[in-house]
Amino acid sequence: MAKIALLGYGTVGSGVAEVLHKNAASIARKAAEEITIKYILDMREFPDDPFGDLVVHDFSIIEQDPEIAVVVECIGGATVALDYVRRALLAGKDVVTSNKELVATHGHELLMIAKQKSLNFLFEASVGGGIPILRPLTSCLAANDLTEICGILNGTTNFILTKMFKEGKPFDEVLKIAQEKGYAERNPAADIEGTDACRKICILAALAFGRHVYPEQVPTTGITAITGTDVAFAAESGMTVKLLGRAIRREDGKICAYVAPHFVPLDNQLANVEDVFNGIVVCGDAIGDVMFYGRGAGKLPTASAVVADVIDATKHHSTKKFLDWAEGGPDVVADMAALPMRWFIRTTESLLRIGKCFGDAEVMSRVIDGQVGFFTPKMPKCRVDEILSGGFSAAAPIPILA
Ligand code: HSE
């Protein structure tokens, strides 16, 4: 029998306990032994919960218990969680985590400790919620030189944008529903400001391209500035608005990664990824495009990925395959501002000025909320910024997914 400890009994932690309990028999068959929770570490008590008597408040009980084979970290953040995960690995325990902040900021270090100690450090649930993406990326697509990853990586913002687009609901109302459904981070600023998607594209880029990409190296724009006017312009032009994380490997080997809301043509496969669903397109030189799709947030979908990692860690305690990436650095990334793209811009400037500043712009015939919308020719963001800071008054430009 494998005994595990759960760190954190919030949305994900309680989902993990629920799935382990509900599917105990089939999980035992797949892991080749029974998996039981021995401890739940949380600051709170849960007197009415079926697992309430497993609650402890001191991590050293778990750290010092030789019976604990796997520690499952669902606390979130990179302070206490980092300390506990480091200590768990150093104490010889496999670690499974759903914590994208931890992996995006300290993944290289933790993978190195796991490797030195010959332990599993698994984090499938950190990207895409319940979608299998990290294993396929590193195993099934291993034959490819990967060139690009582009995806809807945050369920909360996709839920908000879908409701704004399809039902014309206001931003704040939909955010509240996403929080009630357990999709949003404890501080939903991480969702709506794009930080969560940024951490996820860092993890994907590191696994795909082999070097750590740090969140501070990834220019990130969330959806807080997206208005009903943008959504109406998108609909008018046969597109929708999606928050995308992208990581592109350039020919010189540098990685250009960023997060931003995009206009996405309705015939693009990502346009049809709605509500809390995530969609991730991976491009490889042998396979072309592959798309991964499924529920990107929520208690049970995330628990599904965590428990699969627990089964893997249990089954492969002595035959593990290490995930790996090398340290990052300033030489790893390229500036996304140099990437040529088409941009949607809305403005109150005259057609004459649009033509003068942007040349061959495609101007939309319908005026919405007193503004004109237009699409620029392909140009790098640094050039668009130059024009806007030179006195062309406009809302923040939104890139078009080609
Ligand atoms: N808040 C995250 C999201 C949870 O909405 O995608 C899953 O990582």
C-alpha cells in the first residue's frame, strides 16, 4: 500500500481526495497497489469532512514519516509550497504538484534535486487542468523538432471572454461566476492579468525547447483592457477574442514567448474553444499541428491530472523517466516586439491619418461606439508602439492570429 500526503485542502486538494476515494479500486489496479491518504496538511480544520481526521498542521510530521512515499502539493504560490516541495524531495519523497507558479519559477532547480535524489517530480496538472499535454509533449512528440506552441491556457479568462462574446455579459459578472465555479485563482488578478497563462507558457516552452523560460522574460497582457467594443469589432470582422500564450522557436534557436489577447478568425480551431475549456496547438516538424483540448480548470479535471501523476509516481518509483530542462538565461529569449504580425486598432483618428501612419490598413466600414476599427499590414509591435507614442491616439493594439 502506498501512503501519500496532501498539502493543501482547497479546490484541487479536496478534488484529489475525492477522486482517490471514488475510483480507489481502479486506481489500485493501475498503480499495482492501493493508494491511501495518510495526512492532509492545512492551516484549517475540516471537522465535517470525511477526511477531516487526517488533517495535520506541521509539515515536519510528513517530512519525517518514512511511510509517506508521495507528497502531493496543492497549496499554490512559490513561498511555503517551495519550502515544502524542496524538503519533501530532500527527504526522499516523490512529489506531484499542480502548482504552475512553482514550476514556472523554480522548475529547473526542483527537477535537478529530483534527478540527484532519483525521485519523481511530476506536474501534469500545472498546465491545461485535466488535459494530458506535458507527457505527450515530451514523450509522444519526442521525434519532432517543435517550432511553436500556441494556446488558450487559462480557463477563467476563456470563460469570461466566451460569455462576453456570446451573451454580451459584463466582465465583472462573469468573473464572479468563474470564481464560484472554482476556476479562478485565489487572487483572480493572476487570471485576468495573464500571469497564470504566462506561467503555463513558460512550462510548455521549457519542456518543448529544453531551456527554462522565466515568467519575467515573457511580455504579458491580460484581458482587463478588453471591452465590449473590442468584442463587437471582432464579431463584425468574423473573429473572436481569445487570450493566447505563444512560444515560438526562431531559426536562430531563440524563443519568442508572450501572452496577449488576440483576434482569432472564427475558422481557426482555437476560436471554437469555449467556456472553461483550454486548447493548445503544438507544431512539430514531422507531425505538423496537433491540438490538445479539454477542461482547463476546475476541481475534478485538475484532480484527474494530479491523481494520474500519483499513480505514475507510485508505479514507477524505481523505474522513473526524468523530465528535464536546462537552466535559463538572457540568451534564451528573443523580444516579441520584433515579431511581425497584423494588428487590430480602434481609434477616433481620421481615415486620412490612419492611411498616413499605417499605409495599407484595412479599415472596417462600421463605426462602433464612435470609433473606427482597422487592421494594420504585418508589422512588428515596436513599430506600432512608435506610431502610437508619436501622437496617434488609439486603444491598445490587439494582434491577429494568422
Ligand atoms: N485559474 C486557472 C484557470 C486554474 O482558470 O485556468 C487552472 O490552472
